[in-house]
Amino acid sequence: GFGDDGGISGPLCLHYTVVTIRAARQLGVKLPIIAGNGVQSIGAVKLLKDAGASAVELATVAILRPWRVRRIVEYANQIFSEGKTNANPATV
């Protein structure tokens, strides 16, 4: 880790999540990738989508900043649905 006991999560991990998704896509991974860990803004959603994520999941933001959740979900539904026909936003 970072010199402390226990794991890390949240915004500190976003960079590593982006790098890992890019690496997986460059290696040819075609399976859907649901990205999480550090998604606390629409900017994070865009980074993950651009890296190759198929969808995102939210966790800590719902506890620490619940007022952001609706906007993040609406944005994620929008950008992950682009170019798809009959996309169900509940599954995007």
C-alpha cells in the first residue's frame, strides 16, 4: 500500500483504475468492464469511459456526497448509451 495498514479506496485509486482499464483494453480484453473506485464526479465518469470502461459503479460518493449521485448517474447513463439503440439506462 501506501505505508499504512489496510486498503485504499476512493479518489486516490481513480488513476490506477484508469490505467488498469486502458491496459486491459490494449491487451485485447473484450468483456464488459464495470469500473469503480474513485468515481465521485462526472469528470471521473468521462475518464473511465475514455479509458474503455463499459459502465461505472458508485459507492463512497453515495455516502460522503449523496447530493452528487443523481447528476453522476444521469451523465453516466447519457454517455454510456451514446451510439446504442434501445439501451436500457437501468443497465448502462
